[in-house]
Amino acid sequence: MQSHEGLKQEHPFLEARLHSLVLTMLQIADDEVALTLRFYEWAGKESDIKLQPEAGANSAAENDLMEKPVPDLSFQEGAVTAHTKPFEIKTVRIRFVSKLPAAPAERTSN
């Protein structure tokens, strides 16, 4: 699927359905095998974000702005959904079993 000026809305290791949300940070965690994502709702309405990581993710949790865990989020059909309130900033950490998916340039074909 193509979006603004030909940029793809998804990356091979993570698909995100944002709607009225803006992704502001994607970071590899330095204390565990995980990705941290931060986004905010810009339209002044409640919304959901659906994150579908590549296979190997085993848990996800909301974090506060200091990246301390708050309630865990449940995986359903390989995806996790987080609810946001109007203008809310939300941080989600997705944990992986052993290692993060390789970046496209690092992948090799057999």
C-alpha cells in the first residue's frame, strides 16, 4: 500500500494502522530485546493503534513517558491494539523472544 509521496505505510518487521495517530519514535530498547514506539493522537478523538510485529514478538506493554511499564497489552491473532484518548501521548514496548528481526539490508536469501 502506498501513501504520501510514494512512502510505504508499513515496514517488513512491523505493520502499524495509525488512522489519527502520528508515530514520533521507534527505538531499539537497550535493556532487553524489544522495540519501543511512541505516538500521539492529533485529531481530538479516541482512536486505536493496531501493531502487527513480525513473528517472534511474545509480549507488549504500555509504558509511561519515562518508559516504565504500565498495563500489559494482549496479542490477538499476532497483533496488539492500544487505545488512545484525545491528544494522548502513548508509548508501547514490544518484546521479542530472542532477537529483533533483521533490517532489510541485513537479510540474506537462501
